[in-house]
Amino acid sequence: MAEVEAVYRARMRAFRRDPMLRHIDEEVCRRFDAVDPEAVSLAARDAYFNCPVGKLRLFPGTLPLLRHLHALGIRSYIVSFREPQTQHANVRALGLRDHPHITQILYADRDKFLTKEAAFRQILEKEGLPAEQMLVVGDRPMSEIRAGNDLGMHTVRIHRGEFAAQEPQGPEEEADFVVRSISEVRRLAFAWGASSEALKRSEGPLSG
């Protein structure tokens, strides 16, 4: 028998050793000699996704970038992923709720009622733009970068933070651009705010 907090901490230690998340469940189960590995895995995931929201900070440069894109007439969306209640708390803690420079926030969830790819499709349908005129910015190769690539969007990976150690597991997880700071996005080779269909525009999440 193990307390949820102990399972959660073991899972986070395993994550630090294996940021690709491939062997976390089996390592945690070994740690507790699990008779029911599925139950241990479920407890660990529940603890992680329902972790209380503390003080959060946006990537440095996020708000100036939002202002810059808004001034160019470029619409920005955020796609958040976690338990719905926690996601809303995160958005409030980051000061992004009802932000004047954000068009909409979509909430993806681990139960796959709305995946990140489905959220990106919703944005495509709402904007009525071809995928090649959309830009996805995120920090997870296996998540938003892969989803954006699969849909034919342009992708930018921010190589820092919690998922900096994750490595792409194939070309489908390779971003078009890799930056260390979100402020570098405005200097990428895009025709920001141009109206021609042949030019690229920015439409996508600015944090995961």
C-alpha cells in the first residue's frame, strides 16, 4: 500500500530520469512492488494532473510577444492541457483569463474529449485559413509539435522548461524552428501580419 503523495513523488523522480515518459509506470510499479500496476499508474497520473496550482510564471517575453502580434492584427490562441479544473486555475494564475490579446483559450484533456490536434482543427475551422498559414508554438515534441506537424502547420519549439530534455522521436516530432526564448519568435522568417495567401501568419498557442 502506498500513499498517493509517495506515488506522485516517485513518478516525478522517474520523470527526471526519463523525460520521454516511456518507462515511468513500470519504474513506479517496481518501486512499490505493485500487485495491481494499473491501479498504481492511475493513482500517479491522478496525483500529477490534480496537483494544486501554486505560483506560476509565463515564459519570459510571452506578454510582449502577445502585444506585438496583436498590434500586427495577428490572432493568438492558447491550447491548455490538464484536468479541466486545474487548467482553468492555471490560466487564472498566469493572468491570461480574458486577456485582450488572446482570441480564445481551448482546453484539451487527458481523457481525449478534446485532444490538442482536435483543438488545432477547431482553430483552423474558425479562422478559415489553410494550415500552412498557421504557427504553433510549444515546448513538447510529442504533443503540440507533432499535432501541428500532422496538420501541416508551421511549428516552433521552445527548448526550455519542464520538457527541455525530451528529444523528438522521429521527423513528425521535429519542429520547423527551435528557439531558447519565446521572444525569439518575432524574429523568425515569417511575413507577420501580411494578408497575401502566399504568406504565413501566426495562429496558435503561445504556451502549453
